[in-house]
Amino acid sequence: MLSKLEEIFASFNSGILECKTQADVLNFKAKYLGKQGLLSEILKSLKDAPVEQKKLLGSKANEFKDLMEKRVHEYRSEIELIK
């Protein structure tokens, strides 16, 4: 499950660079961080993970989530400056 989490994070980092407008960034954010998003699905599946992995996976997922939200905010600011 950790490899899946890292795969989602890598995909997010490469995909956000393809966003050209504020709307693109918000749609992209929803795809990964929304209620039905890819990261949310991982967080929901933590209940099925072995006890010893829950702590590691939970902290890593939250770390990635924070980094993704920060990157979305930064990228939206960059797009705003370009306009």
C-alpha cells in the first residue's frame, strides 16, 4: 500500500505541471484530494491495513496530503501571477 501511496504522489507531482488555468488546478486537486479522490481512497482503506502498518501509512498519507495541498496553493499563485 505504501508503494501505491508513493505512486499517487509521483503522479500528482508530474500531473499538476500540465494544469494551465485555475480551474484546471482545482479539478486536478479534486481528483487527488477530493472526497472521492485517489488519496482519500487510500485513507479509507487504512482500516484494512495490518496494525503495524497503519501508523506508518497514516503518517505518510497525511504528509503527502499536506505537501499536495501546499503545491496546489503554490501553483495557483503561480498561475495568478502569470495572468
